[in-house]
Amino acid sequence: MAEILRPTVPQTITVHLGAPDQAAENVTVPFSDYIKNVASHEIYPTWPENAIRANIYAIISYALNRVYTEYYRSRGYNFDITNTTRFDQAYQKDGEVFENISRIVDEIFNNYITRQGSIAPLFSQFCNGTTSTCAGLSQWGTVSLANNGLTPYEILKRYYGNDINIETAVVGDGSESYPGEPLNVGDSGNNVKIIQTELNRISDNYPAIPKIYPENAVYGTATENAVRKFQQIFNLNPTGVVDKATWYKIKQYYNGVKGLSDLVSEGITTSEAAVPFSRDLRLGNTGLGVRTLQYYLNVISYFNPSLNLSPLDGVFSLATENAVKDFQKLYGLTENGIVDNATWTKIKQVYVETVSSLQEGYSGNKAKAYPGFTLSEGMSGESVRDLQTYLKKISENINAIPSVDITGYFDSKTARAVETFQKLYGLTSNGAVGAVTWYTIAKEYDFLIGES
């Protein structure tokens, strides 16, 4: 499926124990341990839990912003963040961590703040609110708001605005973004598309850089010319080749013109971050991508008798291959049973069109089809309300799953219920609802409704 350059939580983060230009030790620690340490030295464990949670969300988002933008690495440093509060947030090597803070971090370490419509972690500036003030969150101010009954999300909106979401990130390897080898004419793929997108945005501020059209992930003459002009403007060797120095200089200026390291950021939309389809699915493949494909095909085939159903088992078997071939034949695609970019794009298009045309309770199916996008904490709308309705019914029959309120807002209670459900049903336990999780919840809900 088309990959998105979404933020990932690194397994580790490297902290510079001093100011950026100061000679000091670098320490590499697990990301969640870093958040626990910072939170234990920025706030007090005796504060109301909602205040603690709001502050931890801000701490996580701040750190992820530094990692996502490669703020320091794009400037030639070999670390991700400093422990100097004049530049970043407090971290003490081997410092004490409070038990309740550690527990909360374990729950929400991969949740971060975004602006609506953006996928970039918010540069969630904060200060103590007493001896120092800033445009972002007031740490002591969160205490008063929590004591007045505000939730963590409501507290964050007071400081960062009503247009924020809480998103969930998966855990990544934390590796540097540079692909390892220079990009040159004739290359293609995701990394070329990244360079094309970033250079086109930089050219809005530096018009001497020619636009690259189309952004087709192919390193042709237009891309070479744009790279060479960028190198000339920013005093790099004008080779037209994207070496490591050019890659990070492009990233540095892209982050700058987008304002990604500012509290008020232009952000990065999903469409801007979309990169080309990069993996064909075929006979013998397994995993979540195959299960998602099978689910989409099954929904489509339910309303089209000429198509075959596929087992939803995550295994690209002969049955799945035949279902793909049937789909390809029906829509005039190459009938080879391989899900390439063209086939996947058409399957997703037909699925979304099918779902959008459905009425509630179609053909006796009591749960709606997957809406076509991932639901996660901080989102709201009718699809969230449907999800909560299904979870509430399930929780009434399975005591281990916590009950949720049907509000239409994906809060932390909903995320915990989803995560518990995923653990019980052997799914990836991340608290976010993709196609397979939605299908499994809907199937269980339909069964319980049928029994009642």
C-alpha cells in the first residue's frame, strides 16, 4: 500500500548533555525512558493526574518534533536533542524517575500532538509559568486547569488551540533519513519523491530553484537542475547529485520554510507526505497488508457476485490470488494476481466508493464497514461514535475490556478499550483502529447483537 512518511517513535534517542555547541557527552537511551526522565525533572509527581498527562503529551511531542525534523542532525550534529532547557527540555543522566510518571508514560509514550490536517508532531513549547512564561503550555497552569476538572486534551487545547489532535505513532528503528547512497539521474523511488516534494516547497521561498513537475519519484533532468540550483544558492558543490550534505541541507531548509520547529507551524499534510507505492503483494506474502487487502476485496465482492471472496487470514494464498485476478479482470487491469500500485489504487478507490454508498445496517449486517481511514485518539465524528457503540456492547459481555462513553470523540478511554481488545484478539496492540481491527470489532459486535 502507499506508504506515508508519518512520525514513528524511535526505539532510542541520543541526548547531548550540554548546549548544542558545547563539548559534552552523548547518551543514547530508550525513548520511553527518556520521556520518563524528562517528565520526572520537569513536573511534580504529586500534581493531578490530568495535569501530569497533559505535560507528558507536550514532552513527547516536543521530543518527536526534534527527531522527526532531524533538527540537530540536519545541522551536522550527531545527536537528536540536548538536555539544556534553554534549547530543549530537562534530562538528567541516571536521574530518578517517579513511579506514577513511569506508569503514565508506559501508557501514552507513542501519543503526540498535531495540528488538524498535519501529520508532523507539534513543536509543543512549554515553560513553568511562574519564573518564565512563553507562548505555549504553562506547567503550573495545567495544575489549576486539572483541579477545575479539565481533561488532558482540554488542557492542551487551552494552550495550543482548538485545532489540535492527539495521534498515535508506531515504533520505528530511529535510523537517520539519509538513504545511505547519493541520489543521481536515473534513480527512482520514495527517497527521490521526498527530495522532489521538499525542493518544490523550498522554491516557493527561493524562486530561483526551478519547480519539478511531475513529482513522479524519478530522478530526471528537472530534478537534477533543481538540485544543482539549490546547491549553488546554499554554497554546496553544484553537482546535481544529492549526497549526504545536500540531503540534510534540503531537510534543514524545508523544515525552516514549513516552520516545523515553531509552535505555529505550517505543518505537513498527508498528501504532501505521500510517497509512491513501494511493495507488490503476491502469492506467498503474509501479514497485515495482506489482511487489509483481503478485507477490502471481501467488502467489494459482497456487493458484486462476479467476484470471489478471499479468506481473511493474512496469507496471500491461491484463493486470494484468484480474488485479485477476478478484480483485475473486472476493472480492465493486467490479470496476473499481483497487487501492484495500479491494482491497489483501484481496489482502494472501489472500496471507498462502496463504503460511502452504504446505508446503515445493509443486508442485515449490524455494524458498518470500515470507513476507509485509521481512527486514533484525538479524532471525532460519526465513525468514532460507531466504534464506541460497538466497543460498549462488547465490553458488556467481556469484562476485561473497559467500557467507553459514546461521545463521538476518540478519548484515552476509547484508546485503552481498543488496545485491550487488540491484545485479547491477537492484533497489533497500538490503540489505533485500522481495517483489520475495525473488521474484528464489527464481527464480534454483530455476533453479540445476533445473540441478544
